Amino acid sequence: MERVKKAFVILLALLWLTGALCPMARAQEDALTDEYNMLDLFIARPMGVAAGIVGTALFIASLPFTVPTGSVGAAAKMLVSEPLRFSFKREFPDRDVRPDGYEY
């Protein structure tokens, strides 16, 4: 088990070092928008749906605690509405703004 831990730490260190030494990847952000869109479509949005389903179960389980405190609406928004809005209401492709002010 110690060999596995050591190999995992070495792998993480190598990945971190590779990312730190390759600043050219940031310069190619415009060329990567298609890949980001595919990751959004096939990974991020299904994970948002799964988070909405798990959040619904957690919301139902938390009702005995949220009803007396009057925070049912906040719990519903955080656990159910926001993950489902992330998956279904967001525009595709996502029109985010980069830190330098330009749109993707």
C-alpha cells in the first residue's frame, strides 16, 4: 500500500511540474473552446443533473430541520434549483468572459 501511495504522490508532483512548466497551454485557450464545450456537454451537465437528484434526496432528508427554522426556500434553492439550473438553463456554448475581458 505504501508503494501505491508513493507512486500516486510522485505522479501528482510530475503532473503539477508539467503544468507549471507549460505556460504555452494558456496561450492556446481560444483553440481549446471546442474541447471545453464537449467537456461541458458530456461531463459537467450530467454531473449537474446527478447533483440535482442527490440534492433532492438531501432536501427531503433535511426537511425536519429546515421547516422549524424557516429555511426551506434557501435549502431548496441550494440543493435542487441551482444544480438543475446549471444543467438545463445555462446557454450552450457557455458564453463566459475571460479574465482579460474578452469573451470565449
